[in-house]
Amino acid sequence: MSKAKSLWTKTTCAYCGVGCGVEAKVNAQGTLDIRGDDDHPANYGHLCSKGYALGQTVSHEGRLLKPSINGVESDWPTALEHVATQFSDIIKEHGPDSVAIYASGQLLTEDYYLANKLMKGFIGSGNIDTNSRLCMSSSVAGHKRAFGSDTVPVCYEDIENAEMVVITGSNFAWCHPVLFQRLKTIKQQRPELFIVVIDPRKTDTASIADLHLAIHPETDIALFNGLFAYLAKHKKINQQYVTDFCDGFEVAISSANNQFTSHQQLAEVLSISQTDLETFYEKFSQIEKVLTIYSQGVNQSSQGTDKVNSIINCHLATGRIGKPGMGPFSITGQPNAMGGREVGGLSNTLAAHMEFGNEKDHQLISDFWQTDHLAAKPGLKAVDLFDAIDQGKVKAIWIMATNPVVSIPNSTKTIVALKKCPLVVVSDCIKDTATTQLANVLLPAQGWSEKSGTVTNSERRISRQRKLLASPGEAKADWWIIAEVGKRMGFKHAFTFQHEGEVFAEFAKMTTLGNEDGLARDLNLIGLTTLDAKGYSRLSPQQWPVTSLQETIVHQRMFSDNRFFTANNRAQFIPVSMKQSLTDCSSKYPFNLNSGRVRDHWHTMSRTGLSSRLSAHISEPFITINADNAKETGLSDGDLATVSSLQGAVLVRVSISPNVKNGQVFIPIHWNTKTASNASVCSLITHSIFDQTSGQPAFKSTPVNIKKWHYDSEAMFLSREILELNEFDYWVKQTVENGYLYRIADASSPELLSQKLKSLISNADYQTIARPLNRTIDYSDQDKTLIRYACINQQKVTGAFIVSTHLQNQSLDWLENILSMPLDTSIERTLISGHVEGKLAEGKIICACKQVGKITLNDAIEGTENCTLEQICQQTGAGTGCGSCIPEVSELISYAEIKELS
């Protein structure tokens, strides 16, 4: 290995379930240079905008650095003893089911394994659940009903092998961009590849679709039942496969046949054309290699499990499973949601894909862990768990690496529940979140780049996450924290591990219990049971089942032998039917709210929100609504609107778009009390509507109302430090280079708002700027309805704002760059006049990877005759990173062409 090569450490990305390989190197600034790992089979060197920006997010800003008890800083021995004693005392008085752990897909497998071992194995309760319950539990339940195991049958290589790809319930382009770009490349190489996108919204994913089915929310089962019935009617069922390897076909097809009498009736229910419906059915029936990719739009529903089985039924009926280029593909949202499922992180499963209610499994685990206290029944699922806290049944909860106040439906009830709870322990790497504010005990955990362990991606591939940087303060590994508490609770013999590799070795061995040949359960890591510390340290990606150490990359499909993990080893058809929606709209709440991610942010932005690059693409929480509905409700693009439901209300910016249908709206999930005044979408969503089988809440269909919110002034306000802005009616925080850009709206006049902002600037305690401030730029028009102000010290802007009655008709993206530039005359003139000059004339960032702005792109488009997408990308660099900005670049080109014609 060359010296240059050895400087780079192979690790795995911190974000979605694609599980991209990353190479990282510590740079002169003590942060990280990042590049894709060319050798990793998940991405072969490609990264998305979030992956490329990982180096920007390893800041110590906002980190939890020391343990604390009831707000007072403590040391580790005291804090660990306190947690252990409190848990033990509560268990002694109220029983094991009075305590719980709520974990996260951000944990590594080793962390998850010990959390599950402590709760189920030694405390003796099933009360450990995870935020994966909110993401993938419907897929877990659907898999287990059909296959007898939580098995994802496909691998990423099937994207290349498929002849038809169906993407349903996923904005694949934004949520799993590296795989989307892989699919897009194949489409360019093989235009005959037929792509169907099923989504009520027209997202960037639809940009490569041959057919977009914008079905009505919650009608997925009707669509796939109709497909199942079509296959049977047109004799496209693989009768030999069904007869030899499946049960339950007749009951399932009867259920599918009984739903609708005609395609015309079905198309009306789906709100799509009959022609499009029949095109989908015909293509699916005619093309052998069909891959169906699905995600949260399927799972996050009161009928999520049935939706999953409606998809699987169609693949079983045609025998399209376990073969190259075909199968149902549940793609996970978190980097280690799969790993958590493997080790028993869900409350209704045991470790290593063993199950409650199976006496043999129970005995195998009890003997292996040497415990007499293994939980005998499932614990509480996420929503039920927080209800039990609210009811006083659960009196202690340990929350690990997640922010349930923001992510659990009905945020208000979650807050009330945690305030009632006698003991709330939170281990996290971030100090100030909506959840840490309610904790009695805070335990500082390591973050990405400090942790060491393994994660499993959506194609069952285990990869190492490696330590790159020293941990700040007293942050510790989650597995270590759990083990130390376990020891202090009296279980020392079961939690004596020297390093995370020993934890992994125990887990690997556990997967072989009664399963040495891999016939009893799908999950088998027998090939990794002999790893020593050196082997673990050097471990390359391994795709389970691992019968022997994989020295080279393998691509395995499950069920290629047509043998399933049910009691009789046969796949099961599940009869399903579309039920009346539990979330129908009404005259009071006439709009159906869908929620989801945006391109460059992740979950509650505790990591991506640190990056100025990622924060530039979409900087405010918004509601997408179509033009007709906006007109009916008196809304204009850029207005602020109150969006209300039975549960609560949020205040967000209006974005009018043709990409949502009449009666439907969309709000992203990322903003919360730390980044906006009132924009947490979970405050709108009821916790009482969830899938009765999986326990997964319905995040995609909430009835809401929308009303214009009136204000008298608004501002764009630059600060070098985080400010407390709760005195204002509306505010949103965006990270920019060397500071923060706040968007503010208020009922006060522009003049009064400007006075408040001047006060904030004068009171700010800038640690790196000498005081007093040297000079100011202060401009206002005659009516005091437009005010521009800046404070300058040592040729640097320390704070600045623009206030007006209305700023939405002005292009002010240049403000994002002010704090990162040395002051020159062009910047001063821009601050005085508002006319953009010099380096500030870049425009809103469109390409996060290469930091290419809208103005740069428009200039390139206008300056190139008959320009093509390829030319503009080559000239500007936009789209040459992860490629997820390409649809927006294409829109700019199209708009320029239309403008020229008109």
C-alpha cells in the first residue's frame, strides 16, 4: 500500500440505509477530508451531497461533553452508578416492565446488541424499542408473514439486472440518491428499461420514469391487489412455483378479486387514468425481471403491513423472487436499521432473528447468555411505550441516540409524558435537543467519526464504521456505557467486554445457535465467529448469510433455493384488502398532509444542520400546495401559513407547485424547536393511528387546514452566534459559513423590528471579534419600510440584517456568504444599496456538492446557444458530484427555453 493511500481510512457513511463506503483523512484543520470508497459495493466511490459534506459536520459545536445529573455536571462513575441504582430500585419496587430503553438506527450493531441483552436478557422485560419502529417495522412484519423471517431477498446488483423497476412510496432521488443515480445510469445505457414511479407527488424520482402513477394516498393495496387479479385473469401466474413453494394462494387471490369490479372503477379510486393503470399491469405481466423498490410511503401507514404483503403477493404469484433482477426490495431509511433488527432492537423480537413464543429459541438464548431472566413476552412498541410513560406504567426510560420529542407523533403528548416520568436518561452526542431538555441524566456519547463498530445496509451487507477522530470532552462509546451500567446492576459476568470487537464476536456466535447450517434462520454469521481483534479491525464488507469469511465481494440473493423460513418452509400468500382510511379529510380539515425528507437534510438536522453547504439548498420549512388550492385559500407563493390538525399547528412558508395534486399538501420532517419557532410536523400527526400489526405510525396521511398568517414585517438577520429569538412570532435558523442566517417575521412594524435586531447585535458576545464595534452601515427608506443595517469590526461583518414589510419578492441569497468573506467595497455597496456585486452574485445554491448557485447556472444557460444539460454541467460543475441536483438544473434550462420562446 502506498503512503498516500494509507492516509485514508475506510469507514461507512452516517446517513441512509444505502450504507455507502467512505474514505476519510484528517486534514490540517483537524477535520476530515472525505471521498467515496471505490472498493465498496454499495456505492463504488459515489457519494450524495450529505456524504460529501460529512467533513463539515464533525465540529464540536453543540456537543454533550460531560455527564450530568439533574442539570449538574458529574463524573462518569457517579453518573453510571446513579443510572444503575435508579433502574434497579424502580425494578425492585414496580417490576421489570416499569423500565424501558428507546434506541435508534443511528446506533452501531454492537451498541444495539448490548442494549437488547441488558433489557431482554437480564432486566427481563421486552421493553426495548427503537425509532426503526417509525420507519421499517411494517416491512419487518410483512416479511415475517410471507417468508417466516425478516429477510430482504434482493441485492443492489439487481438494479443493474432488472428490466422493469417499480419505485413506490419513495422519493428515491432524494432519500437514496446514490442508488437512484445507479438506476439512472442503467436507464441511460438501456433506455428500454421500464421505470414506474408510484407516488402521490411528482418528485425528482419521476424525472426518469416512463410512467408516473400519482395515486390517491392510502390506495396502494387497491393498486397491487388489482395487479394480482390482473395477473390471474390473464394467466400470468407461475402455477408451478405457486404449487411447489407457496401456500394460501386461493384465499389471497379471492380477496384481491373481490375489491373492484372493473379497471374503470379502480382507476377512479386511485385517481389515475385507466390507460396508465392498464399500462402498468401489462408491463408487469409481460416483463420477467421486475424489481419493486419501496420505502416509507408504503410502511408509514395504518395499513403498512398489508401494503407490503400486497407487493410481495405479486412477486410470489409470478415466481419473481430469489433470481437476478427481480424481487420486492424494502430499502431502509437509517444507516443501521437493519443491524438493529438483527440483534433484537424491536420490542417484539429476540436477538439473531429468534422469536418470542418459540420455546427452543428462548432456551437457546437463556443458555447462551447464562440468564434466568430472559423476557418471555414482547414489550411495548414505540407509540404504546410513550403512552405507558404518560400513564405512569413505565417509570424509567433510557433514550439512546434519538430525539423522540420531534419524531414520535403528537409531540405535545410526548413532552407531557417525559415530564411526568420519574427518570429520563438520555445518551446522545448533542447537548441541546428537544429531548435532552427533558432528561434527568445526560450521558455524552460518541458521534460518527469517533465510534467504532459495524452497520448493516439495505442489502444485508455488514460494513465497519471506524474511529477517525478523538472524542471531545468525556464522550464514550454507547456499548461501553451500556456495559458499565449492566455491571453496576449486578450483571458483571455478562457485560465484561474489552472492546467492540468482542461484542461483535458474541453476536456472530449467537447467530449460529441451533443454526450452524443456516437452515433454521436466515441470519447466520458463522464465517465471522473466528475473527480475532486484528481480523475485526480489518474486516471488509460482508453480506449475510456469511458461511465463510468473504475475501472478495459477493452478491447474494435469498430464497434462490425456493426454501423459506416458515414452519413448512413454504412462502405464504397473505389475503389483504384496502380498508376505509382512518384519516379521511373533512370540511374542517380539507387537505391531506404528506410528510418526508428534503434532499440535503437528515432527520432532525442535528448533524446536517451543522453544514452551511447542506443548509443552503432548502433553508426554510415549507408547505407545498398546488395553485388551485392556494387560490381557494387566499395564499400566494412565499406567504406564511398556519397549518393545523386535530393535534396541533405549525407555521411554515408557502410553496406553490404543480407537483402535488388537488387536496394534497406536503411538509418536510426536519425542522424542530431548535431550528424554527414552530415547524415540527409531528405536532400535527396523531399518535393513535398506526398499523395494528407492526405498530408503525401513519405519517403520510393527516387531515389539515391551512390559513394565511399575516405579519407586518420580516427580516433576514445574520449573526456569528446562536441567538434566542422566541420573542418573535416566526423565526428559522440556517447555518451559514462562520455564523447563522435567521429568517424572521413579526407583527411589529419594520422600524420596531429593526430596533429589536439592533439590540440583539449590540448585546451579542462575539468571542472572536474585538469590541467595541468600530462602525455601522445604516440605511432606511423614507417610509421606514425598508431598513438595511450592518456592524463592522476589523473589516469583518459581525452582524447584519435587512428588514421590510415583505422580503419574498427580493433575491437575498447573497446574505448567506457575507460572514465568510473579507469586507471589500463591493460588499459594502451591496449592504447599502441591496444591489448585488462581485463575489456575492452567485445566487441560491442548487448544487450542494460543488457549491454552484442559481445565478451562475442561469448565466451559463443564457451564454450558451442551444445549450444541453451536459454542456451546462461541464461548464459549471453542477451535477458532477452526486447528481441529485440534475432535475433542478434541467428545470432551469427548460424555463430559459420557454422564456425565449415567449
